[in-house]
Amino acid sequence: MQNEFETKSVRAKLRLLAIDIDGTLVNSTDDVSERTRQAIQAAMSAGMVVVLASGRRYSRVVPVARELGLSTPVISSSGALIKETESHRTLWRADFPPQLLRRVVQAVRRAGFPLALLGDTFTDGFDYYVESRGPRNGYLDRYLELNPGCHRVWNDFQKDPPPDVFAAFALGTREEMEGLAAELHRTLPGLLTTNVLKSPRYEGFFCEMMPSGTTKWSAVCRVADQWGITPGEICAVGDDVNDLAMISGAGLGIAMGNACEEVKAAAHWVAPSHEEDGLAHAITLILEGRVPQTA
């Protein structure tokens, strides 16, 4: 990790900016500051492709993209779904093989947690499925209360999984979700990507589950390929564990000042926090040609 920016010629011109939302783009009141908004517009005016790469559900990424005037594809659900916001056309998704999904359901049930399955169902008016029977906990109940109308009830995930599922999640304490992730990797070695993280909007921690190899970074590379942009020409900015792969893989990886220590350690540079317009500060320095030493 570097401590400061230095003026130098870089190995490759940065052409794509991949931005996380929570803890990066927005502040603790879920707002994009005017300074950050202006910096993003300046990046686009300078010819950079700006892509949102979020852990949020697609329906919660679309309003942010529209607020910023972005027409580029958006990456949601920690890399499991890529869509166009104007037509809502799916460009790519991490489809769960039905047999693997059944095994995930079985393992999570055994651990005693309720499960939600994310489907590519935005145009049908909802985002995810919950089971009509099975375990429940207060974390998921409160999640459903905060997202009225966003789910559909499905009878039995294991016997008859719903279609178009690309990710799943459970909710609980940090210790519970870390234990669940460990158990899933023990039971299904090499078959899943998991992220245990906290959203500022909800109580408890999420354990995200996706088919193996699904990350924000893999999704960013898919989008970048549309413009012939190489990994070395990408700048990625984030704060949580689901940002690790893109911060590690990008030509320039920037962690926010509020990022977890693991992310800071993987970054080339640590910007000020999301409360201090850290993203705007980083973009300004990039546009001025001052970038961190990467070797």
C-alpha cells in the first residue's frame, strides 16, 4: 500500500473507473455529495468509462446510476448480475446450476438459517424469493419489512428451485455468518464464492453465496472487454471484502479511509473516507495525472 500520490507516467492510461456504492460513492446518509457528483462528471468528460460495481440488488443500483447520468452497464449483487439500466437487458448472470442450488439450500437449512434467493426478476416486479416454510429469524424478518413488495414466496427451494437464480443470502450475527460461510466451503469445496459483510441499511451481517468465480472483478473485466479495456487500464475503488478482488486486480486499486483493514492492505493507496469525499479526492488526483507508485 502506498501512502501518497506521486506525479509520474503510468504503465497504462486509466480508461475505466469501477466504483462501489455503499461506503464509497455514498456517505452514511446514503447521499452522493455534490463534490463527488462533479468529480464523476469530470471523469466522464475526460473520456473515462464509469461503472457502478455494487453489492446492492439491481433494483437499488438503478436509481443511483440514473441520478449520476450513467448509461454504462451496472454490476450488482457483488458481481453476480450485469444489466443495462435503460432496457433492463441482462448482459450476464452467474446462474446457479439447480443441483448445486439444492445442495446450498440443504446446507443452509442444516445450519438453521432462512435463505433468500436472488432471481433475475426485476421486470417481473420483484427481486428475490423466500420460502413459505422453513426457519425464520428476526434479521430476515426486518429485512423483509424494509423492502415491502420486493419478494415472492416460493413453496420449496430444495424440491423445486425457482428459475433464474444467480445468488443467495442469509442474515445473522457476524459470528453466525462467518461460521455459515466456513461450513459451506467445507461442505461444497471449490463450488461457491461467499462474502460476509455488513450493509449500513440493515441489522446483522449478510452471508452472500454465488457460484465459484463470481466476483465484482470478474464482472468488471467482462464489462471492460466491451471497450477493449485491459485490467491495467482499470481503477477500482471500494471499502469491503466484496471489493477485494477488483482492488487487487485493477491497475490502480484504491481503498476508502473507512475500508476494512484487509481491503486497505490490498490497495495501492488509501483515500479519505466516504464522509470526507474520498472518492472525489481520488478522481481529482487521477485526472490531474498524479497516481500512486504501483511497484
